[in-house]
Amino acid sequence: MVSTRSATMRIWLVAGLMAGVCWADDRGVAEKHLQAGNWQEAYAIYERVLFEPDVVPDDLHRAVQCLQRLGRDAESDALREKFVATHAGNWRALQAAAQSYREANHFGFLIGGRFERGHHRGGGRPVNSFARDRVRALQLFAQAGGLAGKEAGLYEDFAQTIFSDQFGGGAWRLQALTDLTTLPDYEDGHGYHGPGDFKGAPVEADGQPVYYRLPASFAEARNDGERWRWLLWQAMECEPARRHSVLRQWAGFLHSQFGVQTMVEHGFWWGRGRSEDDQQQTAGRFALHTLADNETVCRTAAGIQRFKLPEEFDFIRLYRQLGDWETLARIYTDRRQYPRAAQWWREMIRRHGPGHDQYRQKALDQIIGHWGQFEPVAAQAAGTGATVEYRFRNARQVSFRAQRIRVPELLRDVKEYLRSNPEQLDHERMDVGELGYRIVHQNQTRYVGEEVATWSLKLNPSPDHYDRRVTVQTPLREPGAYFVTATLADGNTSHIVLWVHDTVLVKKPLTETGYLFVADARTGRPIPNATVDFFGYRTEWRDNKPGRGRHIVHTTQFAETSDRDGQVIPRAPDALQPWQWLITATTDDGRLAYLGFTGFWHGRYYDHEYNETKAYAITDRPVYRPGQPVKFSVWIRQAKYDVETEPARPTAPVVIQNPKGEPAYSATLKANADGSFSGEYRLPNDAPLGVYHLHVPGLGGVNFRVEEYKKPEFEVTVTAPTEPVKLGEVIPATITARYYFGAPVVKATVRYQVTRTKQDVTWFAPAPWDWFYGPGYWWFGCDYEWYPGWRQWGCFRPRPWWIPWQPDPPEIVMQGEMPIGADGTVKLAIDSAFAKEVHGDSDHRYQITAEVTDESRRVIVGQGAVMAAREPFKVYAWVDAGHFRVGDTMRARFATRTPDGQPVAARGTATLWRVRYGKNGQPVENAVRTWPVTINDRGEAELPIAASQAGQYRLACRVTDATGHTQEGAYVLVVRGAGFDGRDYRFNDLELVPDQPDYRPGQTVKLMINTAQADSTVWLFVRPANGIYLPPQIHRLNGKSVVVPVAVVKRDMPNFFIEAVTVSGGRVHTEVREIVVPPEQRVLQVDVAPSATEYKPGAPAKVKIRLTDFSGEPFQGSTVVSVYDKAVEYISGGPNVPDIKEFFWK
């Protein structure tokens, strides 16, 4: 007889087994639905089996996948939490839920205060759940860990989630201790919690690196880094077989944080891109080759630091324990310790062989082998013996071989190829510039002719496998193209094409045609009677049959002869434009020059006349709240330089558009008595927020913002030294957050960032038209970097505004996040030693940005800056004209300025040095006269000097300030006299120097042209415009200097340009000069002087406004004055009204 209890147990067992079989069958059906894309059917099954006792953890992943495919991501959170509640005692199920949160779609919307995951149509605030999902996953892992006991896989998965998105660039977040008791709020926007840019290894309050030590338990960890490490060690203890992978992961993390490769973003030169023999000998603080194994130089949140690593954080020691010799070899290569790198490559090869495709052996040979290569070189003039730079490693001798390249044959083959009308153009066969590539990589050796020279050179290699560079003097003096081969004994072979020119061909666009001139490459003399051959091609698509066709290649050819000035102006200009031209110049005595395929763009010459009607608008403030009135005024004027008066407009249409582009206001306003238009628009209470545009259609206007805002309750200031700090020293900076009522902000977080930018400090005395042409527009001096000491006492001329220039991007040297102190401050120490060692040839500007978030989550930003300079101040010297005549009075001016532009009082002397040149071309100076100089508190001094004798002079001012610092500034000038031709002096390759800073119509520019080469020919293009030139003036210099007159006319306002071209030393030199002709009659000066600098609330304030014309005479007119609280500019981002002078005239 069977007992009742026994029977009951049997029934449950059988039922359970049957249910298990049924659920297994269900999963099989669900899997088939998944593979077929039947997401609804699959989800219906998973939704049922998820909550059965024998749940499979992967069921949750597949169920969430179905919801995502069905567009029902918003239901996934409820599903996860129900799954967690059902299986709260199943650690594997909790692990699966944690993984699901980690891998979830972290974007959604807050709708009625409730988060809906995934995309959503309609309203709602877009938010992201990155941080919240991470914390929820960690909570579930912690809950699972309490149930599982010692499970290596769980520990490692838990560690991965702590470390999620935090390896490499995001590892700085490990210094925080995530609160696992509270889920963080959702964050606005899509957000991105990936690794991001590397911020540097985090540091403690004392600036020392944060080390993640092994805690006794998970609960005793001080930060997430220690939690992560404890979990990894637990996994290793549970399964000793994981030891190698765990230690390798730990070593990789330490290397990513403390390796020298972290300095790459600091402008630290990486790899072997330059000769390193000199750098190897340096013993500075950041010299990588001097590092011991337990030392490093790396980027931290406090900047670049050199320090010793504690033993447990020494990644080199760890990689040795792991036997990872390949990684060690790469680390030592990064540290420029090449002998050690070679040692580990040898060990790796000995134990594991040379590797696939011999990659290990190749890496070793790259270090210890004989290697060399040519550096890029420009074409050189014939007759002087061409030179080329050669960089090598380890070798002691190199052999050179030069072969002539058959250039005429190459050009002939290109023409014949195009005449053959190929069905599809092979542009590599048409490339007449990359001869070396075609010969070496396309085996076109038929163009390599006879051997013309061979020679050898003994080499003295740098120790420890560093590179060294030498200048190779070749015997190649005859004109032509040469294929030069360098061969190292037991080493590699390298090639270069070396061009030695005797002739150059220069092309410019003229109005409706082209212009070329042929000149001797060395002397620049024009070459008459040269045959200039024009070979052109163009393609045409031609349909042979419907749907089928091919390109047809058309060719044409004609020739011209250069005139006595070497000029060629093609006689058939209309036929030039649709073709691409191969242009060659030849002479009966064997000269050859060519221009590769080039087009002729020849529009009509048009000297643009500035003539625009503009509307200038102003509002009474830059930002408003809904419901407030917007008061505005508008002026409409004709911006034309030669117009004295203009009739007033009786009416004008004014339109205001809201942020949606819809018209919010439109009216036709009548002119006021002064010709302006004024109006008022009251914003509705439900006005859309954003940027509004007020304008006169077609003529311009102004923007203003509408925001629901409250003025900031506290301010953030960044205090740094008010005077420049000496480069190499530590710069103290303090971030302060203080409420406007005076109390410090104490419950707040500070995020700071310090960036460094190279700062080439130049200062130019203010001039009346700086706002128009830029500071220093009047500067006459040239950059004489060849003059000994010029970089110390000279001043670089202003960078031309018409030449595109991209400054170096700022480099992040420090960044971090920390709680604010009890006094509302955070102190930073910015070390400029790295900048001095690596970028010591420049001054540097450090920009400090602080973002403070208080307990109400209000964010306020403050900024500060400080200069780190090589010198405490600089002396500037200049004169009042570009050049002088004997008998003129030169007005010399001197100024002293700190790197941040502050004046310095000083005393010293000014000396006029007469400059002559020795046989070696170096300047020899003789003192003409010395004067005492006192620099006043404004940092200024002036000295009249009589120009008594023609010649070149250096005017130097040497002064000492109150602290004993002595500095010198100087300026090189020219005094002309009877018969002065500059032959005995040295200049730049080409200089254009006007005699005055600016001109009026009717005056004449006395333009001094200087060249480095005596008896040069200069092609002078006056008033090029819109990329088109007028035929040039040709000046054959007798000597090195000449003065050319250029008349100034009224249409030259506000400026015109002069371009000069000359040829010398195998190169074409170009110089452009802007001639300033300001619109003096159409500019007013406005001075605003308040009765006091500070007022108490409610006190009356008076402001005095003074209008003057350019000459300083009083001007009678109307003004519009707007006064508002400057604090609102924090919301608007600054004022919304442009400078009126720049608006109309630039």
C-alpha cells in the first residue's frame, strides 16, 4: 500500500518533469519564431516562461529583444522588475537582469513625471538613463553576490559592469564611489557615457596619482576602482586558472593610465618622425630615455608628471611576471629606450619565432638594422651643386647613384597617350609630377637614363639606435631631373627625384586671358624668344547608342614665343578655358621648364566698389521674459566710401520673427527727425522661447532672446596671478563660488579644465584704424629671422588677414571634478615645466574654466587666464615711416609691455647702429650714436633722430625695469640717398615697404622694393582684384632696392593690394602688401564717461556722451542710449548689438 504522502510527492515530481518538458518545448517554438521574425508570437511565449520556477536567464534577454523589435521598449522596465521580484532568490536570474539593464537602450522621455524608455512620438522631455541603469545593474549584481557565494563568473561580470565605459578615456570615473542605495535622476538629453577623451589619471588633493589598492572587502572599498579590483581578485581566487587573464587586464589598465603614450595629446612628438640624436642627449625632467623601469612620465589630471610607481602598480614588472615580452618591447619603444626594446624582441623571437609574415623580426630590424631615407626637398637652381637631407639609423656608410630622367620623353608619351583617345583616362599615366612614384612603384624605368654620378659618404650614427640627419652635397650642377638612389651596406635602399632648374615658368590669370613669364631660375632674368608650347585636352561624353556611350578625349596644341621681358599672353584667350594644359617652355640652347596639367580661369577684371545699403538695429536689452516690451531703433544708411550725404528714407518696414520663423510683428514705421525708425513690441505671455530676429527685409537687423530666467544667485570667479608667471614655474589658481549676498557656496561640485595654448606675444601700438584693418596694420618692419638675435629683439609683423590661418588647438593640461571646500574655494597648481621643456621656444597662455553645480543643480561657469612667459616684458621699437631720405627726421618710438599687454616703466639707452656685411654675409654693426631713454608709466618713449647718411641701420633700445630685469628691442630701417641701390646690404628674398601707414586719395605711395639677390627682376602687379590681375610693371633692379611710385585714387578706399613676384635661387618668391586708404569722412568717435564707477542701489547715475569726428572735432547728431543689468548677458551669451563701425564699413 502506498502512503498518501508518498503518492503526493510522486504526483508533484511527475508534474514538474512534465512542465519542464513543456517549457523546453515552448522555448524551442519561441526560438523558431525569433528566427522567422515573428516577434509578437515569440514574446507571448517568453512572457509566460519568464516567471516559471526553472527560468533560463537568457529568456529575459530574448523577451526584451522582442519588445524592442515591436517598438514596445517602454514596457521593458516593468518586465525586468517583475522578473526580479519573481526570482529574487535566484542569483543567476538577478545576474541576467543586471546584464539587461547594462545593455538596455538608455534613451527615453519623461512624460507626466514617468520615464518611458525608447523613442516616443508627441510631447515629453528627452532624457537618458545611463547613470541610473548602471546603478540599478550594480544593485542587482550586489544582490546576486549575496546569494551566489564564490562564483568567479559572477565576480568578473560584476567587475565588468563597474568598469563599463570607464576603461581608457573614461577611467577617471573610477575615483568616485557609486552610491548603491539610491538610484540617480534621469539626465537631460541623449547623453553619452562612453569613454570620451582621455582626461589623465586622476589625482589626490595633494596632486599625487590615485592608486586603486586592494581592499579587505567590497564594503571597505573607498572608490569604484577599489571595488573593481577586489572583484577581479575574487574571481582569480575562485578560479586560479583566471590568474593570467586578470593580471593581464590589471597590467593593461595600469599601462593605459600611467604609460608615456598618454602624453600624445599634449603635443608630445611621438614615433620616429624626426632626428632624435640631440633629444636623446637631453637629461630634462621629461626625457623618456632616462626613465627607470619603475618610473613613468604620463598625463594626469594635474598635468604631465614624472614619478615612481609603487611596486604593485608597476606595469612593467607585471608584464615581466606574465612573460608578455612583445608588450614589453612596444612599451620600451614608446619610452625611446630602443636597446631594451630590441632585447625583448629578441627574447620573443627566441621563444616563439619571428611571427606571421616575420612581423617580430621586422620590428627588431626596424630598431637595430641599417636604415635610411631622403627627406623631402624643393627644386634647386642649376650651377650651385644641389643638396639633399638624409636621415639614417645605425649605418656607417652610404653610397649614392644619380641617373638622369628623360623628362622630354615622358612629356611626349603623355601627349601621345591623350592623342590616342583612350576610352577611360588613366590619370597615373598623365601625372607628370610624381616621377619618383611612377619609377619606383609602377616600374616605369624606361624614363631613367644614363648614370651621371656616383659617390659615397661616411656616416657617424647616433648611439642607442637613434636617428641622425645629415646634409648631402651632391655633384649635380647641370639642369635636369635626377633619380638619386641611396644604398646602405646591409641596409635598405631609398630613392628621391631631385630637380635642378635653370628655367622657371610662372602663370597668372589676366582679365579674359592668361599671363605667363619665363625666367632664369637662378638670377630671375627674363628669357626672351623662348618657345612656350600649349598642349591641351578635354573630355566629352558621347552617346553611341541609347544607354551606351563613352568619353571622347579631344586635344589641341599651339605655341607662343616669349617677348623681351619673358612674357607670354596667349593670342586666343577664348579657347583656353575649357581645356587642361600641359605647358612647356624651351629654348634653342636646351632650357626646359614645364607646368603640369593646369587650367586657365580668366574672369573679367573688376575692382569691386563697396556700395551697400544696410540696416543697423538695436534693442534696449539682449534678453527678455515673455510679456515684456521690446524697444528698438533702426538706422538705414548707404555704406559707400565716397558718399558724403544721402537722402533720408521716409518709411521702412520692420519685421520680427519668432524662433519658429513665424512673423510675430510687422509694421511700416515713419522716420524720426534724425532719420531713424523706432518702435515697441510687447511679447505675449505665452511667447515661444528662443532667438527672435528683428530686421528690415533684405537689409539686415539684430537678434534677441526670450527666456524664462532668473538672474544667477551666485558667481564663480577664477583668480590667477595678475602678472605673467615665468615659464617652467608652478602657477597657483583659485576657483571661488560665492553667493551675491556674500556667503560662500559650500554644497557644490566643481568641474574644472585647464588648457594651454602657444602664445606668440606681439603687441602693436594702437592706431586709429585698428578696428578696420587689425592691430599693426601700419607696421613697416620685415621679419629678419636670418639676422643674429632678431628673434629676441625683433617683432614679427602682423599675420595678413587675407591668408587663412588655423591656430594650434588648445591642449588640455588639467581637468577634474571635486567637491568645493568649506570656504567655497578649490585651489589648483598648474605646472608649466612640461611646456618649458617641450615647447620652450614660445610663451603660453593657460585658460582656466570652472563649472560649479550647487545643491539646487544650478550651474554657473567662471573663467580666468594667466600667461607663462619666457621673459618678464618685451621692448618694442619702431619708426614713423617705412623708409627715409637723407635729411628726414625719423621719429623713433619705444614701448615696453608684459606678455599680457601691461606697460612697464624702465630706464636705459637707445643706440643707432650702422649695419654693414662681411664676406660671410653676416652683419657687422658700428654705433652711430647713443641716447638716454626713459620709459614712462604708460610704457612709452619717443625720440627724434636725424637721418644723416644713407644705409641700413638697427635702432636698439635697451632698458632695465625697477626689479632689475633688462630687455632689448630693436628695429631695422633704411635711409635712402643719392645713388642708393641697396647692393651692399641684405634683405629678405622679396620685400614691399610703403613710406606711410595710410594714404588719402590724391597721394602717391612711394613703394620700396627690396630683394635678396642683386640685379633681380620684379614683376609688380598693382591692384589685383577678385583673383584677376592687370598686366604687370616689370622692374629690372640695379642693385637690391628701388622705389616705385603708385598713385592713390578715390576708388581705392578702403584699401588695395600690390603683389610682387621675383625669381632667385631656383624658387619663385611672392610678396603681397595691403595699401590702406581709410574712409576718414564717414566715421565718428563716441566716448561714454559715467559720473562714477560704482553706485549704490537707488542712487542717481549720470553719463556723459561725447561725439567727435575723425579729426577730434565735436560732431552734432542724435544718439540712442540703452542701459540694462549686465547680469542678463549671462543668459544671452553677451551683447546682441555689433560694433556700428565694423557693421557698416568692414
